[in-house]
Amino acid sequence: MEQIIIAIIIIALGFYVFKFYPFEKGNVMKLVIAAIFIILTAICKRLAIMIPLFGAESLKIGFEYIPLMLAGYFLSPSYAFLVGLCSDVIGLIIVPTGFPFFGFTLGTILVSVIPSMVHVHFKRVSPTKVLMIVIGLIVILGVGASLYISQLDVVSISDTAYSLKLQDKITLISLCLLLSLLFVVIILFLKRKINTQEAKTFSTWILCVVLTEIVVTLCLTPLWLDMMYHIPWTISLCIRVVKECAILPIEIFIGYSLIPFLRRIWVHLEK
């Protein structure tokens, strides 16, 4: 039943983006660029690594979200939807995992569509307002993560339960708050060092990444894991909260560094 509901949501999302943001007729170049992002996503998926957490290799660090989000940043929502859908299908072909779960397909599509929607609807919003929204989301994420961790007593990883001692909680909470504070300080520092046009790009890209990670990684993925493997949503969220505090700055600064380079290529191809 869940599969049917999620499939309907995917179809409805596809209908919406193709109706209001249709493909540009005769623009083959954007389809080629979309294909390049799909290939880059497939390559990045193969480069993911597992790192130990609580004594078990349980935390996956990968960068496949970066090409997907960059595709959404540069392309309209219809192309972004196509990139996300094809990336998921190709991923299933390269690494078969049995019958596909449409929840992860929806998640991959949203990773590309959310930045595209942000880029479309926040074009006329000032960089300062966008950054204030981002900082607000980061503060909520850091404080919410800390309150959430403080309520946890047990974390289950690979069928093994780990009791969280007070010292463990203090360490995790301190890490979340420190990384969140450092993140905000770096954002404010960089805002002063860049010009108005760069500030617009910087603030929009940060909002793309933060919204995508909150919606897909922190909200939807734990829900899909609960549906598929009966991993409690709260337990899965704990691990992902710690991951996000570390991975968000990496995705933001790698993606932002690539945007000027990709923009120059885009201009060159359009000539």
C-alpha cells in the first residue's frame, strides 16, 4: 500500500513540474547537460564510504547529492525531475537491490527538484533575507538535534544496542552545537568578503542544500527505513543528525566552489 501511495506522489510531482515548468522545445543542450549530471551522480555513488560510529561501520558518507543539487540549481524543475529519476534507475541497474522501494526514488528526485524550486522562487529575494532563513534553519537544526539526543538512552546499529551514557550525550550535543555555531560564523564571515552577486549565489545555494538535507535525509529517509526494515524512526534520525552536522558544510562549500566553474562552461556551451 505504501508503494502505491508513494508512486502516486511521484506521478503527481512529475505532472506538476512538467505542466508548469515544461521542457524547452528544441533545447537539446539542456538534455545533454542533464545527462552529464546523471553520469556524475552515478560516479559519486560508487565513491561512497562507510565510517565507524559506536564501534560499527554504520555511517555512510557520499557525495552523490552534490551533482543532483547542482543539476537542480542550474536546470528547471522538469529537467531536475528527469535527472533525479534517471539517477535512481541507473543506480538500481548498477547496484541491484531487489525490488525497488519508491520512497528512495522520491527522495532522489526531491534532492534535485528542491534546489530547482528554491532557485526559481527565491530569485528576487535579497541575499540577506535568504541567509537569515538559512541561519534560522541551522539554529533550529542544531538546537533540535541537541534536545533530541538528550532524550535518547539507546542507539541500535546493525542489530546491536548501545547505551548512551551522560558523557556520550554531552559529547554529541557539544559537537552538534559547536558545528552549528561554527557554520553560522563562517557564513556571516564569508558574506562580508564577497560582492552582491556572489552573495546571492552563496545564500541561494546554502538554502538549497539545507532544505534538501532536512526534507530528504532527516525526514523522509528515516521514514523509508522504518517502513522497509522496521528501524525505529527515532533511532535512524539520531545517526543522521550527527552526520548532517558534519556533511552540510562539506556539501555547501564543494558545491559553491563548483558553481562558477560550471557557470562558465554553461555560458561557453550556449554560445
